Amino acid sequence: MATNESGSDMTGTDEHGAWPGLVADVGDGLLRAALVFGAERAGRAGALVAAAQAAALLGSRSAGVLEPESQLTAAVLGVALPGLLGPLPGVDPGAAEELMIRQFPFMVRGFVSETADLVGLAVAARLAAPLDAPDRPPPGQAVRAHRAARGGCSAVQALPLAVRALTGLGAPQGVRSRAVDLLAAGDELHRLMAEVRSAADPGARTLARAYGTLYAAAACLHLWSANLPLGDDRGADPLGGADLPSVTDPLRVTDSLPATDPDPLWARADWLAATLGELVDRLLAQLGQPLPPGAHGAQADRTARYGVQLLAAARAGAALTPFGAALSPPGAALPSFGESGRPVTDPAPAEEDRDV
């Protein structure tokens, strides 16, 4: 479980708000270190940082509008974020895993029945939407999909609906195919979770970590789907939420983000394809399942493509994640790269070559 400076667990609304800043601080260092190793390495690091940012943003915004789920969400983040970024200050994944495992029965039932608070989730996912309590359907008009996910997690339990909506939203084939793989792995994960009786069961903690991976992937899909640009004919609400403000550019939703960016990373789905690919491969490994034929090479291509965009953004001093501010000022010294995306000259080993 994550704790604040007083040692209490980070389950309140205010404490949830600390997650995005924590991820930004750690992600900054990981991306700086990865940039000097070329496009594929930069793309992989960028994908994992983007996944952590998506999870932290959605989890943080969910605290107020999906309040019955806040304790579980905090536990999921306490497992997911260290899994993506490495050890984090004040975060105890072991305690978070135990809390999650106790909730497995509720989480499984909610996923199988696709029970989720779609109105609250829509508010949380739309980054420009105010976090006021959303209006609920009037009596007699509520449907299964609008029931609160008691003891469960709406972001994951709405994943099947989000995946089905991708075609109508115009998602690229690479994103759609990886999302289908993600949902299949999610089905298997919940089947295994249903067999767990306690945290002492062999593999229970591995399944909790796999759930954290699934949550991060679901967060990426929900945020991308809910924040398509205004005027885009793909901009139908995939979650059927309330009538809320749209986001013209998710990179401009906070004062800390760049005011202008002619070609923001968000405008392309390459970050989403690279991130989903990394998370699906990781989830399959956590479940002990083999990768689909050709998956490794295809993912290397996706991460390298995204890495080339990150390197170009770094040279321009632009944002290096779909959600965050630039990590270096314009004109900052950066390594030179050939057409392969690899450094022309080997950099001095200023930092440990960490496999991010």
C-alpha cells in the first residue's frame, strides 16, 4: 500500500492526487536515461511511463467520482506503478497485493457481468471534465452497466465495452488487435483469480500484479477513447457517459503542460499501440502464457516507431509523454542518432544501464 508522510495509507481523495506527481518525478529520470540508448529503448521506456501516467491520472481522478472503489483503486495503483516504474518512495506493494487479493471475488464477479459505474468512469476519464459528483440515471432507467462496482473496479470491468468500441472510434488496426489480445488475457486472469482462496495461495500475488498491469492498459484505452479531439467524427462517447466537456488537446489540460505543440504525441495513436503492446506482453508473461507468433518483432517495431517520435520531441524540447511536460528545454544537448534510431556514438555510462 502507498503511504503518505504521516504513514497513513494513501486511500483518501487528497492522497490519490499525489500519484500523478510521483509518477512524473520517477518517469522523468527513466526517460532521460533511456533517450541515449536509441529509438527502441526510448520507445519502451516511454510506453511504460505513459502507462504509469495513465493509471495514475485515472486513479487519481476516480477517487472522488468513484468513491466506493477508492480503497481498491489505491491498492491497484500501489501494485501497478512499482511494476511499471520500479520501487517508489512510500509504496508497499506487498500490503496492496493483500488488499487486492481479499477483493478478488468481487472483482471477478464485476468483470464477468461487466458491472461498472460508467457515468463516474466517464467523468474520471475526460481530463477536462470537472470532478463534481456526476448525475445518476433517474429511477427506473438505470441499467446493469450503471450499477456501482461494489468492491470492484469500474475501469477494468468496463474494459470489454471499451475494446468493443474501438472500431467505431477509428482506432488503428494495431491498437485494435492488441486490445483484443488484452481482453483475452484479462479473461484468463479473472478465471485464475476465481480459483484463489487467500493471499497464501501459490501465485495469488502474481495475479495481483497481473491485475495491476491490466488496470494500466485499461486506463490507457479509457483515456484515449474519452479524449479524442473536438471535431473528430470518431468522438462518440464509448462509455455512454453524461454530457461533459470534451478535450480539444489532452496536452493542454493543466498549467504545467506546453501551451503550443504542433504535433503532440497524443495526436497519433503510436503511443497507445506501443503501450498496449508492452502491457499485453507483460500480462501474458505474468500469466505464464506464450506470446502470439511474431509478437516480439512486431512489438519491437512499435516501440521503435514511438521512440523515433520521442527523440524528435526531445530535440524540439516538446512533451515526452502524451500526458506530461517537456523533460528538457528547447536546444538542450541530446545525442545524435542514425536512421536506425541508435546512437551514432556510444554514450558515456553516466548512469547504470537499467532495463526499463
